[in-house]
Amino acid sequence: MHGPASISPQVRRLATAGLVVGVFLAALEASVVATAMPSVIHELGGERLYALPFAVYLLFSTVSSPLWGRASDLVGRRRLYLAGVVIFLLGSGLCGLSASMSGLIGARALQGLGAGALLPLTLTIIGELYSLAERSRVQSMISGVWGISGLLGPLLGGWLTETLSWRWTFYASLPFGLAALLLALRFLPETGQPRAARLDWPGAALFTLGSGLVVWGLEQRQWVLVILGTLTLGGAVMLERRHPDPLLPMRALRQRLPRVAFAGNLLGGAAYFGVIAYLPLYAQGVSGGGATSAGLILTPMLVGWTLTAIVTARLVKTVPLPRIAQMGFTVLVVMFAALIFAVHAPLWVTSVLGFAVGTGMGFAMLSLLLAAQDSSPREDLGAVTSGVLFARQMGGALGVALMALLIGPAAIQAGGPELAEGLRRAYMLALGLVTVALLLSLSLRAGARSVGNQGTPATPVIPD
């Protein structure tokens, strides 16, 4: 294993540059593609399948992330990171070449599988390359990458779609991915000490199958599939409780704070990612803008989340973590309530409200994650961190499918007032989800310590 002192500063800087480019790759993909989807369904058809490219990507990246992390304990971080980048690039290329919605959905699944490796392995490798004192500087750099991608990604996606083709929103990630791959091949050292561990293949398979059945059943309004998927997810949880190395941190979830953090991220992720998938439709189908307008409406939400996450990382030194989470969910409740009455408002109004939604997510998600980390023993820290991120992404996959059910393919195709009313129903669902999350956060002890009152603060994790 390579420690921070055993690697030359120049090699470490270049290796870190490769990791940062890899994070930029994943962040750019998340913000670029959403602006292209209205153009995709216009060319390929498949309005009834509109949600699946989002949901499948989130689903596969979510379920695979803990497996990538656990597998890196067995065979090392470097080779799996390289494998993840290659799989992601292959999926991106196939997305751009897709001739049908079913082909695009399959390519997005492959792309999501590769994306599941990028963020968790990057955070793990950085934790091994840098001392605790140096890590906050690197984390700030990565947070800045998310901010830049949130600012540029939607605009780039809209510009590429209007000037070239929606296919170039997928091809745009290829040069960044190749740069990350070359830097990692040349400079990234092997880190970590391989140890005995069991990959939770049965749990991953059941979670993937159950979630896939629920998402597909909601999308196609096949309630038998929804029920079957829910039962499969229940079986996955029962299996997790008995597995020695479960996909989810079952031991930690017996405690209130990690349990609330898990539930809050699940509900918040469903509300946020569900809405963000359909805002480009609002920009084009209700407000009458083009793909660039779709990019402009997404940018404030992504930038708001990133900026507030950076502020939260400083605020946690003096303010109790539950208070910050409660403040974030309060902002989300107010903003989603406002969006319900703004479905016919000008585009700039939705953009302003979207920025506020992003700030609420920045406050709530990071503070809950840090609170869960603080309440967990050191040996469970990795499992708890990946579990909270898992919940957020899984919530996103389910939220996209639920909102597709509420909006309906007819409204997506018709646009105009019919689409606006469908979005109103989606906002109402998002309001209900974050209201439940707020009530759960209020159950946390108000006097919980801030990070600044502890001996060793947990390392902030950026939004994904």
C-alpha cells in the first residue's frame, strides 16, 4: 500500500488531476444529458419511456457503487477505477450511436455501471493519498468541479443539441474520459491493502431486480410488476440483515441518526432528481424555449446545491448538524410549494425557485451525511457513507419513475397547459416527500454536536 509520504508530490498532483477530471466527467454527464432528452424523444419516439434513460442510469450507478468499493478491497483501487472509466466511455459512445429508445436505455445502463465506480473510488483513493489535514483542500477542489459542471453542463448540452445533435451530448464526455484514463494509467498508484471480503452479489441482484421491476412497472403502469418488485426489495432487505458484508449498513441503520439520514436522502433524492428530469420539458413544452433554455433552467439548481454544500462544510463548525438539515428541508418544503403555483410563470421565476431548491438540498443532504458519519464507529464509516449515497440515488431512480406516472406520456407529448398540470402534480408529490423528510429531521436531538465540537471532523462528501 502507498501512503501519502511514499509518493512524490508531482506524481500525486498528476494522479489527483486525473481523478478530478474523472469526477468532472461524471458531473458533466449528469447535467448535460438532461437538456437533450426532449430532442431525443422527438427523434427516437418513445414518450412512454421518457423516464427510463434517467432512472436506469441512476439505478445501475447506485447499486453498483457499493460493489465497486467492496471489490476494490479485494483487487485494489487502481485497476477497478480504470475499468470504471472504460465502461463509462463505452456506454457514452453507445448512447450517442443509439438508433432507438430501447438501445439508448441499454447503453445508459452500461454507462451507469461505469459511473458507479467513479465517485466512490475517487473519494477512497483521495483518502489514501492525502493526510486528513490535506484532504479538505482536495475536497474543495472537487466541490469546485461540481460547481463548474453545474454551471457549464446544461448550457453546453443545450448548445450541442441545437447546433450539432443530441448525440454530441454523449460524445462530449469522451475527451474528458480519455484524459482521465491516460492520467490514471500513467500516474495513479495502487492504493489500499487487499483483504478478505465477500461481495454481496445476491443482495445487489435482488436490489437491482426489485428496483427495476418497480421502475418499469410504474413507467408502464403494470401494477403487478410494482407489487412483485416491492416484494423483491423486501426480500433483499431480509437477506441484507443476515449477510456478513451487506450492501447496506444494516448495523448502523439500527441507530436513529443514520436511519434518518438514510430516509432523508431517499426522500430528498426522489423529490430533487424526479423534478430535475422534467424541468427541460417545462422549458421547451410549456415556456416554448429551445434546448439552450432547458440548460438555463437546470443550471441554477445544480449551482445552488454545490455552493450551499461548500457553505455547509464551513457552517457545520458552529451550528448543530440536525439544525442545518431542518433548515434545508424547510427551504425545500417552501420552494416546492411555490413551484406548485408557478407552473405557468415565466422561465426566470422557475429558475429562481430552482436555485432555492438547490440550496435546500445542499444544506440538508451534506449535513445529514456528516451527522450519520459522526454517529457511526470508524469501522462502519465507509459503509454508512456509501449507504447514504445509495439511498439518495435510489430515491432519484424511483422519483423519476413516480413523476412519470403522475405526468403521463400524453402530457409529455402534448406539452402546453396539459404538461404544466402534469408538472403541478409532480411538484405536489415532491412537496409531500420533503415534508415527510422534514418531520423525520425534527425527530433528531436539537442539541446534537456540530463538527467543530468534535475531536476529528468527518470529511465532507460532495453532492453527486
